Amino acid sequence: MSRSKALLSSLRHAYSSISTRSLLTQTQVSSLSHSSRFDAFPTPNRFLYQFRFFSSEPNSLAQLLLENDWSPALEDELGKPGASLSHETAIYVLMSLSKDPEKAYGFFDWVFRKSGLRPSSPLYSLILRILVKHRSMKPLWVTLREMKEKGFCLSEETYSNLQAVLRKEKLTSDSVALTNFYDRMVKENAMDAVAKRVSDVVSGAEWGSEVERELQEMKLVLSDNFVIRVLKELRDHPLKALEFFRWVGGFSSYDHNTITYNAILRVLARPNSVGEFWSVIDEMKTAGSEMDLDTYIKVSRQFQKSRMMVDVVRLYEFMMDGPFKPSAQECSLLLRALSTCPDPDLDLVFRVARKYESTGNSLSKALYDGIHRSLTSVGRFAEAEEIVNAMRNAGYGPDNITYSQLVFGLCKAKRLEEACKVLDQMEAQGCIPDIKTWTILIQGHCTANEVDKALMCFAKMLEKGFDIDADLLDVLVNGFHCQNRIEGAHKFLVEMVKTANVKPWQATYKNLIEKLLAIRKCEEALDLLRMMKRQNLPAYTEPFDQYLAKFGTVEDAKEFLRVLSSKDYPSFAAYLNIFKAFFREGRHSEAKDLLYTCPHHIRKHSKISELFGLA
């Protein structure tokens, strides 16, 4: 039986139905050659549609764009009188179109070309992130050049985000070009240098008349883009960033707007400035601005990272009461974050669910799972069963995800026998446990220090026809580690690689190598190193240098270097590291003995000669 994946419930669209759907009447084929920016995409056939109307309500606008191909008729509909567009709505719509880079790019182009909305760093940053995610490189470079021409500087955060994707996708030439572009942009951008000077002044002293005097002497030219740059520079000093924000807002020639309010909120979303964060939220609402969806997601993740779960839920409630409601997927992710806390707060879980339902949405399978996960995690099994019954009544039968959560909770409560019986219940009800459910059960036994019983579960799993995978192998090896059965872990891993043809994670190898060397089992550790090389994994050499220098013989070092060899000799760095380690331990004699057995090109290398004082 081949390994199956846990069933994932697809999220239903949770927003209430939109009454402003367009009439999809095909009239003719058209291209978008009128847009020079749009030429960055290959131009497919497109259709002109007739539309009834749309409102500038964010959901309605997003739905209109999602349902229709981009066309001149669609642009005309967007440009109708009364269909005003705010910065927050543009962010919301772009995020709604994030899975369709061509349509997102078309909307982005229209925003700056025809809507009358001013360009902004957040909008540029968002479209760049969408384009790079889908490897839409030509429009990405068009956008970067335009951004630079209009005086916007690519932020360090966005640059890092783009680079991470380019490196992951192995787009090396684009990665190098982006680095060069970013370096030139920073060097040439005068605003960036001024922003750094302002940041130095503000962060270097307590706010007061002296700081204000220095800032006034700079004769700053205030703009949204400049204020954002300074706030980003001050992100590690949130309270001082707020002082600057207040000072700028005191000028009669400058008014804060949704762009700068969202920028300061991202800076203030930290434990030591959360009070100020909520004060600015109130101020922003009074000023008629809204938190945009991109800011919400970033701030929510920041709160979650800092374990500020009460603020996470309060922020979710705030957004659900506004026009830019987070998606059902965001609600599901929030419930998961709450359920995986060390001590889940069920009141927060139910607040999220109630708020979601209060806006006219019904709970999806994923959201039921989120509530169920929280209840089982804290041992509230009777209430968890009630949620399962409610889920059934809503048309969602329990699946591997539901049962796996119950197994996890029972194991956490050390009710291991009951956890085992759940798998029998599953089969009786026609839901066959998959490898993930078995892994959770076995991991629960290992966590409870019942490794032998975990192995019995593993044997039963094999009888059912499942194969071990790298994830389960790591769980069992770590179980051996917890009982300090390091040699047993080694034998088990070797046997599984040999008989089950499983390929362990690199982390599994690394962890076990460290454990083996800690009990001076060098030959076994070298055995794992050989296995890593056979499976084309990068050899984990770091702990060997220190071990060999302290406890190894010259023969051990030679064997280690032989393992690193393939057709050629090991790298020069491998030799150098071993020699340096021997020298650090004062074992000069052994280092010299090893040197005499090395290849000629190693012995004569200038760095080796310098190390041994032979130059």
C-alpha cells in the first residue's frame, strides 16, 4: 500500500454573496496592446464583456476582476463615475488577485494610469511580491525600473523577500541582477541617505527640543514616501518612531493618510508599544483611514510571533468589523495558531469563531477543525466530540485530520491506550488511518517515553501495509535519543535505510552523528557520513573536526578524509580545518604525522606551510 497524504479540506468561499455580479456576455475578442506596461506579458486572446454595474465596495470590486478577463470594457467599467478607489481598496484587490499575476499586473497598471490614485511604496512592494512568486520576471523588471524612475526606493524587507524567492527558484541571473539593482538604487537615492540621517538623530537621543531643532535644520521635504522610509529605519525604536510620526503630523503643510498610518502601525506592533498601537488605531479611524489587508497580515504575524494572542484576536475582530475582512483561510490560520500555543486559550478561539459567524459566514470544515484542535489540545474531549457532531450536522464528516487531532490530544494527556483505539474506530467507520495519523500516534508514545510501545505501534502499521517515511523515521530516532539509546537509534536507522529504502532527513543524520560522537562512537558516525554521501546529501563534517582533535587518532583523521573523498581528494578546506583543530588542542605531533600522509598539493599549499611554520 503506498503512502497516502492526509485529506485536506478545501476552504469554501466564506464571504456573503455579492449582488453586483457582472453580466458575462461575450461580444468580441480583443488584445491589450494599448497598454505598454501590459506588453510585459504574452498577450493571449481576451474577451470584451458587458457589465451591469459594480460598486466600489472592496468585495464587489475584487469579485468583478476575478470573474472577468482584463479588457478595455472592464477598464471602462472600473472608470465609471462614482467608482472611487482608495489606497486600502487597491491593496485589498491586489491581494485578492495574488494567484493571477497577469490580472494583478493589469489592475496595478490601471490604478496608476487611470484611477488617479497616487503611487506608493506599499503598492509597489505588493505587486513585486506577487510577480516574483509566479516567476513573472519581465513585468517585475519593468515595475522595478518604473519604481526607481518615480523616486521610490526598494525597501530592505521587500528586497530580501524577492531574493529569497529567486534563490529558491534558482533564478541565479535575476538574483545577481537584483542585487546590483538594489545596491545602485540605495547608493543613488538621496532620500535614503536623508532618511538614515533623520533616523540617527531621532534614535540617538531622547525626544525633545534639541532633536526637533536638528530636524528643522535639515529642511526636510516631507512626502509619504519619505515618512515611510524614516519609520522603517526606526523600526527597532517604535516609541521614537511614534514621536517622529507625531512631529511630522504637526506641520501645516503635511497631513497623515492611510499610507503613513499603516506604516506606523507596522512599527508599533511590538510588546513594548502595543498600547500606542491601539491608540493610533483609534486615531486612524477618527481620521477616516483604514488598516489595509497587507498591514493586517503582517501585524497579525508579528503579534503571533511575540505570543500576543489577545491582541491577535482583538485585531481580527477589528478587521472583521471593517470593509477589508480577512479571508476564511486567514481565520483558519489564526485558529491553528491559537490551538498550537503551549496553553491554548479557548475563550480566544470561540471569540474568533463567533466573530466569523457574526458577519454572515458559516463555518467551513477547516474552521471546525481549528476549534476541534484547540479543544483536544487542552483535553476537553467531551466538548471536542460536540464539535464533531456539529460538524457532521453541517455536512462535514470527520476525516484523518479530525481523528489525528483527537489522537494527538489523547497522547498529550497520556491516554495512550485510548489513542490507539481511535485508529480502530476510524477503520470501523470507513476512514482508513493514513501515514500522518500513524506518525502522530507513534510520536505521542515517544513523547511519553514509551518507545517500546511506539515500536509495537510501528510494527502494527507495517502489518497494515504502510511504508515508513523520513518524517516517521525521524520521530522514532528521536524517541531512541530521549531514552539515551544512541546505539539503538543508529542500528534502527541503518536497518530502515537498508530494508525499507527510506531516505532520512539531513537533520536526522546530523542529530544522530552529534549524539554518536558525544559517546565516542566515531566509526558509527563515519558510517552515517558514508550514507549521507551515497544519498547525495551534503556531508556533515563540522562535529568531526573537534572530535578528532580531542579524541581521535591520526588513523581516525585519515579515515574521515577518505570518507569525504569520492573520485578526487577532499577539499583543501577539509584538510585545513582538521589541522587547525589539532593545533587548537595542542596536538602538533599528530598534526605533523597527518601532514606527511597528505597529497603533495596539500603539503605544499601556502596556507598549510604558514600554519606549520614551514614558509
